[in-house]
Amino acid sequence: MDYHIHSMFSEDSNTPTNEIVSSAINRGLSQICFTEHKDLDVFYKGTDYYKDRNYSIEIERLKDKYKGTIEIRKGVEVDFQEGTIPLFEDFLNKYSFDFVIASVHVLRHEFVDDNFFRKNDPDKSYKEYLEQVLSLSKRDSYDVAGHIDYAKRFGSEFLEFNPEKYRDMLIEILGNIIRNKKGIELNTGGWRHSHGESYPSEYILKLYRDMGGEIITIGSDAHIAGHVGFSIKRAIKLLEKIGFDGVYAFKNRMPQKILF
């Protein structure tokens, strides 16, 4: 399964959905979940890009076209910021999904990228990022927290992200997620990036498991067809090593464990 995929229905991808599905079938996947971006910050260029009616019609078309070949689910990746919590909650109450990823991408109306770290102290930026993830972890309207150490994608150029340094914050974040019966994702996209680590790192995945974390999904964060299913087998091996015996799928926001 691949539970984090973007297509032409996301502002940062122009890949046709048929190409995504064909790629998934060619790679032997039995189930995929499209998780198109929904941005909420009024200062961010992609805020108004999401159109639920068009997206829903397309998902139903794909389900019908590929019935019996591959299972297709409708998901969303919603950007989370403390300042947009009312918009966050309203959006998720307004539309229906099989699966909801909530992720932090933006701080103070700026995308957390290399320019952000170039202008700001890297250590303080990591802490600020995790503070937003901490706020997210206290909500209960999402299913899985996305790529919770994503800031290292850009910040590692300026300061290596050492999870041990932020262990107390991570324990609080993961504790909230577990108590709220939510989950995290193992996002394989990090293995495509220069720092060479998954999101989150093995350290954080192990901490989550040691704390009793159970709900976990695997996603490639693909924005092009060639990345669909990227390193899914590698992710499964890592999870088995840590002590997980399966991953989760979602339908109508209900989790279902799939054993390895």
C-alpha cells in the first residue's frame, strides 16, 4: 500500500491520476490512497487550489475503472498551523475522506525550506517546528500526523537534526498521539532526499513503538508517477526490525490493521 500520494489535484503536482494508478499497478501495489494538499494559510499560494467536488468525482471514476485491479481511497493532507485551527476543523467537518494526514509545512506564513533556515536560527527553527507538531498532536480530528520531523529536509544543510536533543518534546508529541488513538506515518520520501533518512527517523519510530504506538501508515509522498510505491518494502523491513507486525489502512476514517 502507498498512503501518501499527490497528483494534479495538488498545487505542487501536475501528474495525471491515471499515471499514478498505472504506476502503482506496475509496482504490484494492491491499494493506494490519494492525499491531495489542502493549505489553509491565506498568505500561502496554494490555499485555494483544492476543489473537493472535482476530486471526489475523479476518485469515483478511478474506483470504477480499476475495480478488481487495485483499491483506491480518497485522502487529504491538511496543512496545520495553530493560527488556522478553526479553518482546519471546519474543512474536515465539511468534506468526507477515507483518510486524513495532518502535516506542518508552514511557520509564520513561510514555507519551511532552505530559505527559512537561512534566515533563522536552525536550532530555534527545529523547536518552533516541533511546537507546531505538538499543537497538532493535541487535536483529534485527523488520522495520522505526517512526516513529523520534516523540517530536517531543509534544516540539515545548516544543522543536523538530532532527535535525542528534542527527546522530551517528541515524547510529549507521541504521547498525545497515542492517547488520542491517532497515528503517525513512515514517509519514505526522506530516503530520496540528501539527508537520507525516512520521516520520521528510525530513532523516532522506535520511540513511538516503545511508548506503545500502534497505528502507522506507509507513504511515498509521491508527486510524480515514478515515485509511487518508493521504498515501501524497505519501510516494511524497518518496521519489522523495530517490532511492528503490520501497518494500517483507512476507509471512511476507520483504521484497519494489515499484518505483514
